[in-house]
Amino acid sequence: MPRTPHRRMLCGMSDSTSVKQQSTAAFYGQAVASFGVAMGAVALGIYSLDADGWVRGFLAIGVLYLVTSAFTLAKVIRDRQEAGQIVSRVDQARLEKILAEHDPFQKL
């Protein structure tokens, strides 16, 4: 079986540096349900608010902007964390390669 470049890069790494984080289906479902309940409650609150239509519209747009910016912030934080983990894995692979190639009994 031919090795892909990705496999060659990772071949010297130990299993302790693997990054595999996955949430359970229950946690994912709870997060989706919580988001749905929160958005529904805010929408119901804005709809039943005793105010003019433009005030309710302004609040609705504000809530939508807040939600989209929260999603963007979460994505940026996740991407930064993943980039840091990748750099750490590459550094660990380089160190393991250097240690594997080092011969302590070699005469200088």
C-alpha cells in the first residue's frame, strides 16, 4: 500500500499527540435544542412585546446580528485552537525525528 505524503509526515509521531476531539450525540442534541429554545423564546418575546413594529423589527435584527456574530466568534476561536494544535503536532514530529536520528555513541 503506497504511503501518502500525509502519512509520511505523521509516521514518526506517537499516539499521544493525536488530536481527536469529538462530542457525543447527546451533547450535540442538547446544544441544538438549547439554541432552538433560546431563539424561540426571544422570538416569542419580541412578537408579543407591546411596542411599535419598528421597535420589534429593530430588536429582531439586533438578535440576529448577535447570533451570527456569536457563531463567527466561536468559529474563529475554534480555528485558532486547531491551528495551535497542528503547530504543536508538527513540532513534536520534528523533535521525534531528530531524536530518532541522533546517535549518542557517534564520535565527533
